[in-house]
Amino acid sequence: MEKDKLFEVKDLRISAYNDEGEEIPIVKGVSFDIHKGEVVALIGESGSGKTTISLATLAYTKPGLHFTGGECQLFGKDVLSMPPLGQRDLRGGNVAYLAQSAAATFNPAITINEQVTEAAVLHGRLTQAEANKRAIELYHALELPDADRIGYRYPHQVSGGQLQRLMAAMALCSKPDLMVLDEPTTALDVTTQIEVLKAFKKVIREQNSAAIYVTHDLAVVAQVADHIVVLYSGEVMEQGSADQIINNPQHAYTKRLMAAARPKPTAGMGVQVGDEHHREADNMRVEDMTAGYGGIVDGEPVVPILRDINISVKNGHVVGVIGESGCGKSTLARVMAGMLPPARGDILLDDKKLKGSLLDRRLDELQKVQFVFQMADTALNPKQLIGNIIGRPLEFYHGLTGKEKHAKVSEILDMVELPPAFASRYPMELSGGQKQRVNLARSLAANPEVMLCDEVTSALDSIVGANVIKLLTGLRDKTGVSFVFISHDLSTVASFADEIVVLYAGRVVEQGPTDEVLEPPFHPYTRLLISSVPEMRIGWLEDTMQKREMAVGIARGVEITRQGCPFYNRCPLAIEGTCEVKIPAILELEKGHQISCHLSLEQLLETEAETQKILHGFEKVGDEDQFSTAH
């Protein structure tokens, strides 16, 4: 029996005018249906029209665009022809929009709970008391820490991944008929992503509502979608059931998207480093560093984040730092950059100690360590030309002016594969991938030795993200610059980093060469991360949640502890009476591979072998075993 039709997009056409007044078609006759209890995924790379089409369900277009034809019917009523008051009631009431960037969505001056409950109360769906109760239920469902009190915080007081989940709570609070989810898990770490996906599936099923899921990630689509619409340049290339698109794609573009999907991280993915930039001394080193927020009392931070961190960055190498949201990745980069002085410990550059605060560092020390921020949208001044943005560090650090500066800007733009003409453009005239290249170019202009890249590919689609990684690899080979590459995306780190540092609750639980870290034995947390990378297989999410380490590891939150192993409350192999009391010893393996764990090397290898037996027992598709092991 066919489900009730909730929303119908019929021959939708959206256009824009160019500078000559000519009409340029953006969306070219797109049609698809959405039924109750169903998730329809819109997939395609940047610029394919995914977001533009999804916003049409709210009878909205971005400035400069206009509807030129077609209908968007909610329960048989065309929302495009509704009067303005009807469209206002529709937005946030019947149809809720969950945007990609949580940082840009939340008002920094208003508490989280006020913003989460606002739409539900404004549209008369719930009273304030009912909305508050529902918000707390959603905080618990989305595995947010301190769920009963997190609503009293301000947006800047939670991590990026937590803010993304709070935005999901905002969309779900008013119990909408249709949710428009625009890349809602792109910026989330893998374990958080699983929890959010699970929550979405549960809510849609229980409330018999529906969702449009906008994404470029086919592995995520395979877990949530019932129907998939493949878009390119505003046109439908192919559409059909999730099973048909994932397992039997027909169109060449769909096959190209699938080829660009992030692979399961495995040993052998990393790039090989040449010796041309080799130096005896490490570029940068962190020794016995402890840091946090709220000031320092008796040598300890009031709010501890990082504890006893030891990391070295060799010249011309890439050190990938991975871990969940809130584990201290960005805090580590801030300490290395001097934005946050450590409570204790040393930061060394070329074997010389750096002052804890950037305010006390010399100009040449500032020039050698550059920070590349996560969101190019907020990192680039929208009122400055690209040439001025890149030219400022050239003038500040190297004293270049006039024609000399202009020539160097062109050279740096060429280095990041952008045309020199971009110097006279503003950031708003560039795509997401182009803005991220400008963000990198500004740091390169300082001619640094170390670049601290904080989640620079997290908001980019897989094709653009792969191009940025290729660019960074080329820059490393040409210039010898070292990278500290912070990411929650293990597949990206595995394909780019020479060494991996696994952070959990502010401590290093495992580190070493990429191939060694991705080969058993794993720290139990590293294994949880590897197991959490979605596979392009329908039913993977349900199968994954059956695993012992997933059931325990996903269900509980991160706790920063002063004693014992911080992973104790989520570890399926925890030894009661030991793990929660004693700081684990560091197991020294081959080639500098280190694991911080109370279990012996033999025990870790034994549990890995047991896990593989369990996995091969239920992860079979057809006649062939489709499971891709992590080694």
C-alpha cells in the first residue's frame, strides 16, 4: 500500500538575471514526490542546486533568484502561490529548515534554549513550558552533555559538533510535517553523526513526518534515504529508490559521485614523504602540555581540556589530529598558535621555546606558525577584496608594497590554483571551495613553517574536499611546510597524514605513523572511530549499532577526568577497579607507534580477532562478504 503523499515538487524552475539582464536558468524542471514517513535525499556536488530546490519547499529563494515555473504542493496546496502570511506560518511550523552552518544560525547574544524553542512557541505549536520539556527530551535523544542544563548556555560555550546537534533539536522541537535537512551531519564527527542519523530516523518514523535530506555524502544517504534524487547543474540526472541508486546506478554522473565517496580508512592510504625537506630538529613540538579555560589556579586550568600532551611535527610532514567533537582538537591548535597560553608544559619551534601567548611572541615566530580557520565564510572579511586579504600578511610580515605586493598576490593565487583576476573579487563572489583556497592562501602569504589547519575540509563536498587535500599535498611537496591537520574525518586524515594523533577527552590515547595506527592492535577508542565511518551499504547503520563497542561507546557521553582512563565509561574492554583509577601506561610498538591502555598488546590483538569473527558473522550481502575490514 502506497504511503500518503505529503509534498510534491512539480516541474520546478528557478532563474536569475546576469549583469546584462539576461535570464539564466538555475533549476531546470525538477520533479519528485515525498510521502509520509519517508526521507528523500537530494545529492550532487556544490552548485548542483540541492539547497536552492530544498528552500523552495519553504516558498523561499535566495536573493537574486526567482521562481519562473512549477509548483511545490504541501498536502495538495501550492506553497509558492500562498499569500505572505500563509508562507510565514508554513516556515518553522509545517516545514522546518535545518541549515548547514550552526555557527551562522545561532544568535550569540541569546541562550540556546530560547532559540531552540522559539519557532514552536511562535507558531503556536507548543506553550513555552511544553517546548522547554520537549527541548530537554531532544537534548537527551541527541546525546548532548549535561542535557538538563545545556539550554542555559550561550552558543559560544559549546563545541561545534554540539551546536550542530542543538540546531537539529531546534528543527525538531515544533514537530514539523516536513524537515529540510541541509547537510546536517557534514561537520559532525563519525560517532556523533551516527547518533544524529539514528535520532532523525527514529523521529521521522514515530511522528510519521517526512524529510528532504540535502547532502553530497552517499554513505550517509544509504543509511537514511528511502528515495534518492541525483542532481547536476539544476537538473535531475537520475532518481529512484535508495536500493536502486546505491546498488545499481545507471547514470554516468551517479557513478562518478560514488567513485568520489570517501573510502573506509585502511593502512596504505597515506602518502609517502620525500627526504628533500628533511631536518634533524622537529619543526614544532609540544611537551607535557596541560591547558584549559577559566584561568589558572595552582598550575591547573579551572576548566581542564588538555592534559599531558606530547606531540612532535617533523619538517615537511603532516600530523593528523582526530577525535570527537569536544575532545580538545581545536584547543590544541589554539595553544600551538599562542591564542591560548598553556597552564604548564612547553611549545617548541625549531628546538626553541615559544612564549605561551602570541602577544609575547616575536614577529618572526608569529610568521612561522599560521592558523587556517574552519569556516572560510566567517574567517574572510566580506568587505575586503581578495587581493587585500592575501596582501595584508605580505605587508605585515615581509614589508611588501605596491607592484611587488601585487605580483606576489598573483603568485600565491596561482599556487592555490585560482586565477589572478580573483584579486579584484569579494569573498561573496566565490564558491565554498574557492573561499577555502583563499583562506589557505592568506596563511601561505606569511611563508610559514607550520600551518595549523582546523577542519578545513569539513564543510566541503567530497569532490571539492579531495581537490583541497590534493592542493595541500602539492604545497607540502613544493614548499616543505608542515601541517597539523585537525579533523573528525578519519578517511580524509588517513589519505593525507604521515602520522595520526588520536585525542580523546583531552588526552592522547594513540599516535604513530598512519599505516601503523590503522593496523591492529588498535586502542579501543580508535577502533570505535574506524567502526563508525559509514559504509555505502543500506542497513549498515542498523548492523553497526549491534556491535558491542558501538552499543557501549555511542550510548555514553565524553567525560573529562583527572584520574584513570577517560574512555573507561564507554570502553567495552574496561577493567573495573583499574581503568577508572590508574592512568594507563603507554605501550611502545614499532616505528614510534604508541597506545595508552591498561590492556596488554596480546589482549588488544585477541579482542580484535574476536571482533572480526563477530563482524563476518552478520555482515554478508548476497553471496559475497561485503565488509571492508580496517586492515
